[in-house]
Amino acid sequence: MNQPPSSWQEATAPLWRDNLAFAQLLGLCPLLAVTTTLVAGLALGVASAAVIVIASTTMAALRRFVTPRARLPLALLILAALVTVVDLVTAAVLFDLHGVLGLFVPLIVVNSGLLAHARTVASERSIAFTFVSALSTGLGFIFAFIVLGALRELVGHGTLLAGTEMLAGSGSELTLTLPFSGMLVAVLPPGAFFVMGLLLALRNRLTRRAADGEAPR
Amino acid sequence: MASADGHPLLTVFVAIALAAAAFYAVHTAYDWSDERIAANERARTVARLNSVLEPELRDRDLTTSLLAVTDVELLGSDEPVDVFVLTDRGAPMATVFAAVAPHGYNAAIDLLIGVSPIGTVTGVRAVRHRETKGLGDAIEVAKSDWILQFDRKALTAPPAELWAIDQDEGAFDAISGATVTSRAVVTAVKNTLLYFEQHRDELYARAAEVAAAAETDGP
């Protein structure tokens, strides 16, 4: 790997600094809609991450062969095919979970953040850079799903990891139940915005403090 | 734009290749998943049927005949409604209606209602609904026991005029904060029992025909 370290840093920025959800505020619709439990959030996060890694890397590999104008339609074609496959496979293997995720698996195709990545990074950078960057974007997105899902499930239902049997089959229940029954609002749509807003405020505070600590450049 | 932008002709070629690959991928995934998804759906229906049967019938190998009947007034839908008649060597053991409560709070509520041959309710489950989270969704058995109060009820017990929620001077508890939802479900169960009372013999006769036809088709 003869990439300079700055390039590596740039490719991994979407993990935290340029996090799709917390920094760019993209892809919020599925994020806020599905994260009523940790398991559901995790599942859609993983599906989105897998789709973006494959789609962006493919686009980067094809970039030199196609004219710029054709890139968006081709990216859409790849995304649509991938998402359809993921949707069918989830319905076949994880039927109950598929019922919970509902429309949001097919809707990955119009996730603005993934599209933006497939269009910008994949249209300008090397295959390796795109792969690392897509992986970081995906992992950062999964991170957002996990944090939001866990917080909302804890506060809203008073449980954690409810529904693991939907992922790994019966007999794998790992649910932690807290001794309180939950504040319903956290799992309702407004609660999604409350929790997201608090997380953003916290993140802003952390980044500002870090910036204050640094010497002015 | 950066350095080497592809030639238009090359682009067309890539697009065609990609389209072919996408077609192949989707086709393969569909072939592979089609039967599995159908099996999953069948398993879900059977599991749901079991949930509204009397416990002693649940593990028995009953013949299930699927009928479709339409009755806007009593079954709540102008579309045909699935009715499963379960028989043991020709003797009817249970009937399960996929009835609809049309006047839910937000939308119609899809129910599964099990009825014994003598017209008592063996179980009711809400299989699909859009009731308010935290209020009307207490009709789900996972959220509360409310829907279990219909077990063993019949049109004579309580008497037909008491088939209403307590606010309407009936014999059934309402979910607090979800009167409309409760009323919708009580009425739907009552109407299904009425339908069963009026069409019992017809349903059994049709089920026998279906079962006989399946017998001759089978191995």
C-alpha cells in the first residue's frame, strides 16, 4: 500500500468525523424509522453497508470505461439489483426480520448517502480508496444504527437485544430486560428525532471541545 | 472530470453487460428464494392457525380445507375472506376465519378467529393492524391479554345483546384509551359467530368437497 497516510485518514473519515448519519445527516429516513430495536437497526445497517461496499467498489472499477453522464444510471442499476437480491434473500432466510424491516430494505436503493458515495468517491478515486471509504461509510452507518437502536430500545421498551431469535433462530434469545417498562415515546417517530437530536448535540459538544483543545492553525 | 473518461461505445457495452449481470443476479436470487419464501409464509399461516385452536387440537394432524367466502356485513370485507375448515377423518373439528374488523381506529384490523363446531370461540388474534402504538396495539397478544377474553365465549354466552364493550353496557372489557379499537374487535368477533351460525352446514359441505378433491389429486 503506497498511499500516503492522509489518504488513509481521508478514506476512514466516514467512520466518525464524516459519519453518514451523525455528521452528514444523510440516510436519516431508514435510520429513524427502523431503529425501534437494536436487532432491527443492526440488520438494516448491515444490509446497507453490504450494498454500499459492493456498489461503490463496482462503480470505481468500472469508472474508466464509462462516460460521466452514464455513471448515475449505472450506479442505480447496480444498487437496484443488489437491493432486490438482498430483499429476496432476507425474505427467504430471515422471514420474521424481513417483516419488521418491511419496505426499508428495497428503499436502500434511494438512500441518499449511499448514492452520493457511489457517485462522488467512486467516480474520482482509486478502487482501493473507494473500497476503504465505502467500508468506513458502511461501518459508520452501522454504528449509527446500533447506537440509536440500543438507546431507543432501552428507553422505549426497557429491553436490549429483543428479537435476536429473528436473526439467529430460536433458542438464541439474549434479551436483557430492565426493571422498568419503558417510555413509549422513545420508540414512536417523535422519539426518534428526540434521541437523534440529543446525540447530535452531544457529538457537537465533543467535537467542539476537541477543536478548542487543539492549537489554532 | 478526471482523466480517462470512457468512450461512449464502451459505455454502452458496459451498460449492457451490467444489465445482463443484474438480470442474472436477480433471476438467480428469485429462483433460489421463491420456494423458501412460500414455505415461510405457509409456516406462518399454520402457526397462526394453531394459535386460535383449542390446545388439544394444536399438534393433531388435521386436514385443512381452505375456502373463500364473501360477506361484507358479517366478515367485514368486500373481498373474499379465507376460511380454514379443519377436519379429522371427515369430522369437522374447528373453523378459522381470516375475518376483518373494518372500523379500526386507523385502518381495518385483520383478525384470525377460531370457532369450535358448537359455535364457541377458541381463540382470536390480530394478525395485521395499524392501531395506535401504546394504546390500540394492546390487541396484540404480545402486548396484553385483552384479546384472550374472547376464548370460550359464544353467541349465547354472553347473550347476543351483551356482545359489546362495557362502555356500551356490554360484557367485554375495553382497552383503556382505545374504545374504538375495542368496539371494532368485539363487533367483528360477534359478526363472525353470526356468520358461522348461519352458514355452518354450507361451510362443512364445501370443505368436504375440497378435501375430497385434494384426496383424488394426491398420491
